[in-house]
Amino acid sequence: METALSILMEGLIDYAGLYPPASLGMDTATRNYAAYRKGHQAEWLGRFVLPVARLKEFSAARATLPAGTWKLAALIGTDPVLDLSQLAEFNRAGFLYAEPAARIDTLEMKADRPSDIARVLEAAPDDVIAYFEIPLADPGHCLAELARLGGRAKLRTGGVTPDRIPSSAEAAAFVAACAAARVPLKATAGLHHPFRSLRPLTYAPDSPKAMMHGFVNVFLAAAFATQGAPAAELEALLDETSPQAFRFTSDGVQWRNRRIDAESLRRARGDFAIAFGSCSFEEPRQDLREAGWL
């Protein structure tokens, strides 16, 4: 695998096996994550994603698995005050051990208004990074508050029905706005596949199909956004369906007439385009193998 692809993929996939369309049980999801941590492309694996409401269930399942500290991304529900209290207690309990079984280092929640962001960031532990799923169509005020308070943005790129998938224009405008505001982002939902393509939205035999965004498209668009690429160019990149349009080498990535060198890509991944949540760790790797990239 070329160096630039390694940089793009390192720590990119937060495992969300508990969520649709996989909707796995806690025991299965935690066993999967433990296996992925020791398997091929383990360096691509990010955090284990779960709702705060299932922390006790997680602890019971995690206790049966091999030692080692897991990093968790915890989703806050409809009662942020209660969930933040439970989050803090979970982390405090882990500090009683030399090597805690797991630690929450990021939280995620929806926020429709800047006041929602401020309320949570004021109450959240200082050592936990917070991502907020903010309105896609008009993110300006929320992005300004995230920039002011040090929060991060979350872009929903899909779902189990076609109406949950934002257009390439909408996603490009959001990524460009985040880059302009210097607000790091992660993505969630609908990024099982590396390239934009027509895919079933669930694993059911009668699943609806739709054009799904590709994680290579999305994260290269984010990287190019840090170099000032305009939204129209990002939109064209998000619409790209050909794997042959991308060329990864040891010193950078080429898409059409746009190029980013390996070090700039590394900075973009580390500082801006952080990760995406996926209920599958298998599908992204299988698709890259089928494309001949692995």
C-alpha cells in the first residue's frame, strides 16, 4: 500500500457496529472490535462508538475480552446533563486502574442552536473532545460558536433511507464552511464504501438503493478544502465515481488536476478531517481490495 493511502486511512474508521444498518448486539460488536484491533489494517481502526445509555452493558461485555485500553466515542442523548454525569463517572472509575479497560475521549450529539453547543461544552470534561451534528443547510452561527469554544462539527453523510443522504453540493458547502471556520470535523453514516456508487442502504434483500458518498471522496475533499479548494471543486470530487481518477503515490495523492502532498495530507487528517463512523469495518477494506488498492 502506498504511503499516501496509509496516511489517509490511519485511524479513520470509528467502529459503530451497534448502529444501523448492522444493529449488532453489544457482545458481538465488542468481540468484533477486539478482533479488528489485532487483525489486518488495525491501524485504520479508530474508536468504538456507543450511546452513553449503554455504558453499563458495554462494561459487562468488555470485561470478558483481552486487556488493553479502548478509546470510546460516546453519543449523548436527549438528557445531556445526565449523560455528561454518567460519562464523567465512567472515566473516573477507569482511573482507579493502572490500565483502564476503556476511556471516553470524545462525545457526540446533535445541536440545532449555538446555545446548545455552549451549554454542553461548559459542562463537558476538559479532556473530552466534543463533536456536534449541526444544521447542514445553514451552519454558520453554530460553526462560529464551535470555533469560539473549541468544539468540532459532525457531518451526516447518509442513512438507511435515500432522503438521509445529503447532495454533493450540500456536503461540499458544509466541508468548505468548516475549513473556512477552522473547525475540525468527522462524518457519520453511509460511508461504508470508498467511492461514490449506487448501493443498497441496508442489508435487507429488499433494501432501497441510492447513490452513496464514498469515504475516499469525502476525506480527500476535506483535505483539499484545507488548501483552499472552492466548494464547486469539492462538489465535483464528491461526485467522482471512478477509482481510476485517484492516484496514490508515496509522496501524495492526485485527483484530476488537483494534488496534495503526503505531509499536507497528514496535517489535514490530524487537524481537520478526523474520522467517520461506520457500522462495518469489513466493507471498506473489502471494497479497497476489490479496487486493487490493497
